[in-house]
Amino acid sequence: MTRWIIFIIVYVLLTAYGFQAIKTLTKQSWIHYLFLGIAVIVVGNFIIQFTVAGEGRVLSPAKSYAFGFLLTFMSVNLVLVPILLGEDIIRGFYGLYDRFIAKNDLHVPSRRKFISQIGLGLAAIPFASLLYGMYKGKYNFRVLNYTLHFEDLPDAFDGYRITQISDIHSGSFDNKEKIEYAVDLVNEQQSDVILFTGDMVNNKATEMLPWKDTFSRLNAKDGKFSVLGNHDYGDYVDWNSASEKVQNLEDLKSIQKEIGFDLLLNEHRYLEKNGEKIAIVGVENWGKGFKQKGDLKKASSQINSDDFKILMTHDPSHWDAEVVNDDYHYHLTLSGHTHGMQFGIEIPGWIKWSPAKWRYNQWAGIYETLGQYINVNRGFGFLAYPGRVGIWPEITVIELKKGVKEA
């Protein structure tokens, strides 16, 4: 209850500043009422969605949109507050100067209209971006291509193509046509193998049932392999019993098999070609602050240290913690999990920024350390905020090449 009281107080204070900007710009009372009406509806919907009986920390689509609209509306006020507060401080100093220095009657200047215009103009940028992200950005799929060189890559795998997808989060989808388009886009890459690095659902295996047929169409000549992510275990649901939670995970494993994924649970598979082979190693989830069922030693116990190895591990924090300094030398690690925070700015060759960088050393794209690579996929789906701004949903295609990259 205390948290809600604090939240409402903060919300009212921030909204009050936004309302002051509106009042300064226009005397049309209907616009004032419209702003206040939106403010009440947004916060009322948010409170209702997050206080009604739920299933633990489950984020349903209704809750996600309530959060998304709150975030969008608050973005306006969060931009306006420092601008108008700064002007209020200056106005206050003018009033104090008139009263105590100039010895005049206390007079605080009125708010200047152009300051409110500037504030609202700036606030329109995140407001429009967040709305765009909710209705268009979340399905703005991008194919990102990388070529990685390895001196010890088996000759038969020179030019071998891998498509990686991650973080499907099927419980968030609301547009079948867009998802079918994305699945077709994966198949169009005509890669040799498809690797999925976890979080097929938000919470429950049943979320994937409407999408089984769609994702069953994923096709690669050397197969489809997958691992589990933190959301796949059902840890964020208040289950009626422990056995119900266990059954949920078993159901998800069965669904993955029906779709055609070979789910790797701390184990490996070999891909063979012209008498040569590479190892696909898959661990269960291992992440700082999350479930740590991943067992790298167990997963690699039946392969040779000098094998060429591709590791699938959902959370990139695993790389620094256990993988990169392991004696086995994992040539390429594939992860997801971060979503790139679904928000940021990326201009190739110029800037790459997201709040995700404050949490993860490797948060999106290719990184190299000690002759080993990791790719952190930005995710196929979305969670919590039902959209994406600047960090678009990703299909990764990696081509393996024999030799040293030319300078």
C-alpha cells in the first residue's frame, strides 16, 4: 500500500507540471479537461491492472499495455518537469530580488509561453517514439549479417551459415500476420542450421499453443536446436502446486519437440559434414540474478577440448562469469535475454546506446575476447513495455569462414 501511495503522489506532482504547461499554452478549457481525463484514465487502468488478482509477476498483454500507456504519458511529464522547474526557480529568484533587493512588492513573473512550447515540443519526441514502438516498432524485424573468421574451423564448414533467433516471448504477440512474416523471413535466409537461445514464452507453455503451427514452418537442412531461458521455467507464476509448475515445463519441452526443435539441456550435439564435425553445446539458463541451472562442464563432458564449439546460453552474463576463461575455448557463444532493453539508439558506425549497457557488459551484437566471440541477439519478441524504440527485433545470420579476417 505504501508503494502505491508514493507512486500516486509522484504521479500527481509530475502530471501537475504537465497540466501547467497546457494551461500556459492554451485557454481552451476542453483541452485542459482532455489532458486531465487522459491522466486519470491512464493511471486508473494501470492501478486496476496491477492490483486485481494475478498470478505472481505474470505480465499479461493487458498489464503490458497499461504499463506502456503509463510510460508514454509519463514521458511527456518527465521531459516537462526539469524545464518548467528550472523556469520556476528563475521566476522565484526574480520575485525574491524584487522583494528584498529592489524593495518592491513581491511579484513573481508569469510563466513564459515559449518555454512551455519548447518543453512540449521536446516531450513530443519520446511520446511519439513510444507510441510508434507499441504499434509498429515491435514488429520492425531486421536481419543482421555477420561473417566471423576462425583459423581452426574445419574445412567442410567454411561458409557455413547459422541463423539465430532468441526471446520469442509468444505470450506477448497480438498480430499473427506479422509473426508469419518474420518466420518466412527466417526461412528466406536459407541458413544451414537454426539456433534458438531461449525464452519461448513469458510464463506458461500454453502461450505457445496458438503459434505452434507458425513456428513449425521454420526450416533448416541441418535442423533446429534450442535452449531454455529464464522465463521458460514458469518461475514468475504463483502455481497452485509444485507439480503444476513441473508439468508446465514438461509441456513446454513437448511443444518444442512438436515444433521441431532439438532442446539441449546441458548437453551437446555434433553437426557432421564431409567427415568433419563441429559441436553444438547447449546449457540451461545461467544468469546473474536469475536461475542458474546451466552446467557447462556437464554439457561439454562428452566432447573434445579441441573440437570447434558453438555454445548456446540464454544469458550473456554467463560468458564473463564462466565461459570466456574456460579451458575448453568456446569459439562462438550465442545469447539473448537483454532485448537491448527494447529501447535505445543505434546508428551503425556512429552510436550504439541503450540502458541495457548499464546492466550487461555484452548487451547487443558481436563481441570478441581472447579469440572467442559472443553474439547477443536483440530478441524476436518483446516483454513488459509492449513495443520497441530504436532496438528492433532481430534475426541474426552468422557465416563461419576459415582463416584470418583481412585487414
